Amino acid sequence: MDKIKSKLREFKLAGMAISVEARVSYANDNAISYLQLIELLCEDEENSRRDNSYKKKYAKAKLPAHKTLEEFDFSFQPSIDKKQISDASVCRYIAEKKNLIFIGSPGTGKTHLSMALGIKALAMHYSVLFTTASEMLYNLHVSKADNSYYKKLGDYISPDLLIIDELGFKQLAHYSADDFFEVISKRYEKGACIITTNKGFDQWGEIFGDHILTSAILDRVVHHSTIFKINGPSYRARNLGGSMNNKNGNNEFKKEVTKAITGVKNESKENTLEKEREEKIG
């Protein structure tokens, strides 16, 4: 038996190698045919490879914690449409290369939901990568020093689902807008994103400090996206009490998006005109 196990491992049939002894014993006890035995061993190999694939993808996803939708308290956040989240959990948005955007104050469950949806995606055999916005932009920036920029950029472009957490939570460096635009533009209609942020769209210009690129980023992020605006209190402060706001409709979201993009573009135009006036005066 040891020789058979060794040969199975040599042929990279580790699943069969693990179960062959038990399967042979089961076959003898139940008088099953050779064909049935082979079928059982093939099933064991298939299950083993599926489990190993999931474990590898889970490790590569770099999720900071294991969170599930079943653990999420929707009753505490009535501004979240549970049906929309359930629809998202079947991962059709990934197949359609669309985005999910969670907007809300710190502690309202944005990261929990993004990780839970990431786990749903892994279960459906999609590749996933979780990163904070600041970590991604820092990694892209420092990769320019050793000429590994395009390889690192590929790490953020290649996953079926890229989760960008905490956009707007930290002050971003001046180079951030260029690198963020590179990721978003190359993933546009080619891969799905989940973005969590504590800033409304009208404040994204402040995040990146470049109104022209912010407008281009918003155009690509918002197109083909579902937006979840969470107006409830912080889970971390739930024991301190607090009121919960009512749910806003999708029409209000669309109006906010249009207003934000228009505002950024207008502000960009005003800045350009101001710069031209200064140059003429100079």
C-alpha cells in the first residue's frame, strides 16, 4: 500500500493517496466493483483539488477576517437593502464586470459586507483580492523604484473581484490619483470592484486632489455600479445608543452621483480658467 500511495503522489494524485487505503477497505467490506472503487477514488481526488484550490484562493485574497452575511445584523442598519445584498451574493455583478460601492460613516458595516461578499465570490470559484486604498497606492508607488510597477499593477488588475477598502479614511499622497486611475481604468468593464468609502462622491475631489482625474475616476467607477448608502449608527458604538435614519431611494443616489461628477468637472474647469488668468497676468 505504501508503494501505491507513493506512486499516486508521484502522479500528483494526492487526494487518492490520502483515501486509497480506506477506500480499498470499504470496497472489500461491501463487495463493490473495481469500477465503483475507481469512481470513489476519482471523487476523492476531485474534492481534494477543489478544497485545495479554495484554500489557495482564500490565502491569496488577503481578507483581514472571515466575515459572513449570516453574521451581519441588518436590523441594526435598516438603510441597507437586504434584498440587494442577497442579489449581490450570487455574484452576477462579477460575471457582468460591475461594481459595488458602499458609502457610510466608520463602523457602519461596510468592510464586513465587502469581506462577506468576497467570501461568497471565493465559494463560486472567483479570484479575489482585498486591499485598503492607502496600502494599494503605497505598494504601487514604491514598486516604481525597482521597476516592478507593471507587475504590481497586474496584481490589482488580474483578480475577478478587487475589494478596495477605506477610500477617504486617510490623507492620500499627491501621486495617488494617477495610480488609482490606472487601476480603475484598466479594470473598467474587465473586472468587478467593491469600494468602501466614508466620503460622498462630491468629496472625492478632496481625496485625490486632482479634479480632472477624479472626474475620470468617478465616470468609470459609477458606470455599471450599484451604490449602497448606509445612514445608520456605528456597530462599535451600538451600546451607546443612537438613532437610525430611513432608507434613501436609488433615484437619490443617482442624483447625488450626477451632481458629484458635474461638480467635480465644473470645479476642474474653474481651476483651469483661474490658472490661465494667473499665467496671463504673470
